[in-house]
Amino acid sequence: MRLTFVPFPKPVTRRGFAIGMMLMAMVPRLPGQPRPNRIVSTAPSITEALFALGLGTQVVGVSRFCDFPPEVQKLPKVGTYIKPDLEAIARLEPDLVILQGNPTELTNRLKALHISFVEVPHGTLKDVFTGIQIIAAAAWVPERAAPLVRRIQDGLDAIQSKAKALPSPRVLLVVDRRQGMLTDLVAIGPTNYVNQILEIAGGINVLAKPDLPQYPRISLETVLRENPDVILDLSGSQESEAQRHAARGASLSLWQQNGELTAVRNGHVYVGTSNAMLVPGPRTVEAAQMLFDYLHGTGKHA
């Protein structure tokens, strides 16, 4: 079963959100469809949204990479958002499964098992707000979406206001690379969630160019040519934040071998150990604040 939904206008406004919520209340439900008490999440952003909406006690299964809030680490795992484990999902006997852009084959199999599901978009800041709306409506608590979205938007507005009064450094964000080397670099390009919150935090993405993909693969030569003021390396392959923190020194030493880079010379290379910046969800304000701290030298680096 799919729930239809009303997308937010662009940009998201409080009036537009209120209209969307009124229309969501008019979405018909199947006769006899119960309120979902057993919910399975297939992605970290979905899990974080469920808990932020006060639905944590109804979550009975999460993806392998869900680790926030900490209590989800004890829940049964159902694969990854790219490859959910249908058998693991079915064993949990969920009332509702929340998916993130999964293939038709999976949704067809869920239908065959009479397991209700909804799909949420992902990839942009707008998708964060839309996803919260869909999840709240599917869980029968649509009234909880507006306060959460408002809190996120207010927090982002406050950070953006501070950033406008400060210089805008040129930034490179690396999200993947060959471990132990500065090769096969994958960076943040244009029109995606991380680029959007970087702009809110007051940074200029050196790879936010219209001719580049959302996540361009680049070489060290490209980094040298762009010569950013700030380099943020989010590429740790370790699954826990504690493990990423332990590996931070080794990552920094790699970059420090390239002293011709402005960011290296000025001590503005940072290794992120929190996954908040890569999980588009309710921790968006926390992620934007981390970026603000990196860019503007407040010393609060996670």
C-alpha cells in the first residue's frame, strides 16, 4: 500500500507546509487499516526521523548502518537501504515498512506479502522535510511533522544569519577515497543535501559546478588545482563514530603531506567523525552547525 502525498512548494514556507498538512489529512486510508505499531526502517535518515517524531517505541527493525539514537544499535537489522533483507523484514511482522528509493522488485514482493510500505525521497534538503511529512502521515501522527520541520528550519535560519556576517571560504568536501591514500576521491558536487547545508553554513563548494555530477570522482591534481581554503574529509570507512575518531590522525597525516595546499598550510584540514553530516534528517541543524564551526574556526570540530 502506498500513501499519496503532497510535495512541499519550493522553497519550503510555513504557509506551504500548513497547506500540505491539511491536504495530507484528506488522504484516504484503506478500510480497517490499523495504526502501525511495528515499524521497520531501511535507512539511517528514516530511523532518525521516526525517533524525532516520537515513534521510537514502535520501531522494531532498522538498517545495518543505523546507529542514532544509540538505542537503535540493539534492534534487529534488516540489511541496507540499497539492499534490504526481505526475509529479515518479514520475520519482524511489521505493520509498516519505510523505504528509501528502492527498486520495484522489492515493493512488489512487499505487496505480495501484504506488508504495507511507504517510500520517502532522499538527496536534498527539501527531501528531508518531505520525508518527515510522509513518515508522520503513514504513522498516523501527521500533526507532529509541522513542529519538527519548523524547529529544523528555524535552526538553519539562525546559522545562515550568523554566516552572512562572516567571510565565505572555498571548501572541498571529500566523502570517499581509497583508504590510506589520497586517490579515487569522491567529493560533494552541486545540488545535493551536503552542498545545501554547506551553503547555509557560509561555505562555497569549489565543486558546485553545473557541469559536474552530484558526487564527482576527482584526483589529487584536481584538489591542487582548486586549492580550497578548507578541506573536510568525511571518508572514514569505519562503521562507528568512535572508530572514525581513532582513525582521524592517520587521515590528517595524509593531507599534511601536501603542504602546497592553502588549507594544509593554514591548518584548515578537518576530518569529520560524526555521521550527522551525511545523514539527511532531523540532525540537519547539528550538521550545519558542525560545518559552520569548521569553516569559521570556532574550534568545535567533531
